[in-house]
Amino acid sequence: MAHSFTQEYLQIPAVTRAYTTACVLTTAAVQLEFITPFQLYFNPDLIIKRYQIWRLITNFLFFGPLGFSFLFNMIFLYRYCRMLEEGSFRGRTADFVFMFLFGGVLMTLFGLFANLFFLGQAFTIMLVYVWSRRNPYVRMNFFGLLNFQAPFLPWVLMGFSLLLGNSIVIDLLGIGVGHIYYFLEDIFPNQPGGRKLLMTPGLLRAIFDTPPEDPDYTPLPEEQVDEA
């Protein structure tokens, strides 16, 4: 069983595997009291004045204590992150990582003004939004209660947060950043006079993408071994 679990785990696409694992391990560390949320949350003063740079990343990794909210967020994060990576970003790992960086930077900038401490849920909503806009004809079912097409999913999730008594600011942030990315990547380049504005840096391509095979390369013929 352990071997089977390891195989399944290693079959998860690299970016999805890395991010979801980091989220689970961070929550486990808090649950076991190795660290506290106060060491993780987004605080510009501590980042700038005390050089606690890790907060730029850790605020995206903590989704609250173990419970329904954590499981709900992890399911959606894993599902839609993986579907994006295996779908529209298949074979484009560097572009997917760049989307992570673009979304993370924008959310951090907005977080400076919105007084938000943890941005992981907003990041999940961003992933859901981009997936939903790229799959507009997929029919969705929410807990067996609602049937709708994929583009409505982020709004349904926001309504669900509202019913649970949560602030919808974080959902609106995720939707807003997701729409900015979708517009710049998918809509604007296809408009009259439009062009591609989001260019994945060459460094990311060198790190994450397999270099294409030279079409002019001719491999040496394998040696023929005659059997006696």
C-alpha cells in the first residue's frame, strides 16, 4: 500500500505536488505546534524592517487549523491546480510557475492596502477562476444542490463563503487577480491591435522546461552485434 501511495503521489504534476505538499506540511507544523500562525502571516512591517522575507511565501501556505475549511480548500486547490497543470498548461511548466508568481505578486501588492493576513484562499480562487474561464462549457454540480456552467463556479464559492459568515474580500481578490491574468493572457492578445504582454522569463524556461530537441540532430546508428 505504501508503494502504491508513493506511486500515486509521484504521478501528481510537479507544481501541484510541490504546492499542495507545502500547504499540508505547513498546516501540520502549526497543528503540532512546531510553529505558530504568527510566524507565517503577511506583515509588511516585519518583512521590510526585520527582513522576515519568508512571510511573502508562508502566507500563501496556511489555510487555518485542521477542519472542514482546511479540507474544503485543499480539495479545491489540488483539483483545479492539477487540472490546469494537466490541461491548458500541459508541457508548459515554466508558464504555470510564472502564473503563480504573477498572481502572488499582485495579491501581495493588494494585501498591502486590504490588511489581509493569509492569501492562500485567494490564490485558490484565482486558479479556479482561470480554469473556469478556459473551460466555459463544462457543467458543474455543487454538493448536489446547484447545476451551472464552469464560469459561475468562483461566484458560487464566494456565495458559499458568505453563507458561512466569512468575508468575501479574499474571494473578490482571487477573482480579480484571476481575471487580470486571464485578460492579459487569453483575451487581450487576440484583440485587434492586442499583443502578448505576459512573457515567461527565459530563466524559468531554462529551469522548468525540457529543451526542445534539435530537428537537425541525427543520432549515431546503433552498433549491430552479429550473433554467432
